[in-house]
Amino acid sequence: MPVPDAVDAADRPDGGRSERLRPLTEELLGSVLGGRGHTCYTDPDGDLVGSWDGNLFYFLRLGEAGEVLQVRAMAASRFSVDDVPALYAFCNAWNRDRLWPKAFVQVNDDGSARVCGEVVTDLERGVTVRQLDQLLDCGISTGRQMCAAVAELRR
């Protein structure tokens, strides 16, 4: 897949100056994801969402000024609340052996449980297009790896 720098300079959100720090915005997120050919949509809550292999990925801006990027992967595999101890063991092993994403268990109101992962980065000083591309690629690729490992728990 082409990285955003391969896109025509006029089409890039930074006008061809990929080394210039920019504030993290929804438009910049969408542009960089689109530059990689990823299709995302905005959900009813206003969050940017994508799907890979049936797993949901949220691209969230957190913090007072929306300066913190969170790429959150939600594994499609669902488990019962009885499976939570095994899911905790999975997450502990994952977090011990890998840097990204940080894995955790989410128990839903309906009693189902799932594993989520997140890559979080503070971009208070801004981000270049190349940096954002790398951060998003890290969140998506490692999130997909985690989701695939979670799917293996169902077998």
C-alpha cells in the first residue's frame, strides 16, 4: 500500500510538507487512513471507525484538546463472563511478551466479554504525516495480530 507521502502533494493534508508538525484532527486522521486505502466511517457518537477481519478499530482523539491518539481494537470474538479468568491470563501473557497493543478485558452489560487492545500516543506538540501514518499502521497491524490470537482462543 502506498504511504501518504506517495500521494500527490496537493492531495496531502500538509500540502506536501510531511515534516511539518500539525495538530491531530479528524480530517488528518481520515486523510492518512484514506492514503493507505483504508475505508473508515463516523459512527453515531462521532467516532472514526474501521473494520478489519470483522474486528472493530476506533481512532479516537482524547485529551483536553484532542491531542491524544488512541487506536483501539475490539476483537470480534465474544466470550461468556465465565471465560474472564482465561481472558485475563491471555492479556497478561500478551502484555508481558509484546509492547503493542496493550490488551485488556471488557465485560459488557449483557454479560459477554471481549478482549480489546489499544495503542495510545500523546501528540500535544503535533505530529507529521509520516509519524501519524506509522502510529496508525502500528495500531492496526498489532491490533489485528491480537485479534487473530484472541480468535484462536475460541477453537
